[in-house]
Amino acid sequence: MAWRLQEKAYGGHDAATLKLLKSFADQDAGKVVLFRKLKPGTTVIREYQGVRHIVTITEGGFVWEGRTYGSLSAIAHAITGSKWNGPRFIGLRDPNNGRPARKAS
């Protein structure tokens, strides 16, 4: 109710905020939450078949072995040779339900 009263008195969201909210609504909710938490400069590590793979998140994508990729799935495919959900392969999603993995308490 408070929002509606303020909206009537002062107006609603500006155009930029509405555009941002729409962009979030058009995406997979799990991806929005996951990638909002990954900041440029973050490094994720996945060991696969005895080899440690280090991926760095950048403004322009993900860097693995000196090459920039547009998605973690592309990196997972390059590593394994088969199609994977990239965040799941790297360990950022719970393998049982596909949601972002929870931190241990």
C-alpha cells in the first residue's frame, strides 16, 4: 500500500529502472542471481580428470587458458568435449536442482 501511495504522489519508476527490471524478468531467474554475484576478477577453479582448470570472470566474459569465452558452458565444452551446463560443471549450481549452490554454514 505504501508503494501505491508514493507512486500516486511522486510517480512510478523512471524509464531506466523499468528497462532494467524488464531485462531481469526476461532472463532465467537462476542466472540473474548467479551472475549478479560473480564480479570481474573472480576466479573459479574446477578439477577435471586430474587437471586443475582456472577460469577468471572479466567484464567481457570468462578467460580460460588465455582465451576469452562468452559462457561457462563453452569452457565446459572445451574442457570435456561434450555439452555441459557451465555453471553446474564449474560447481556454481547445485547438481540436484540447478539452482545456485548454497554456501556451507
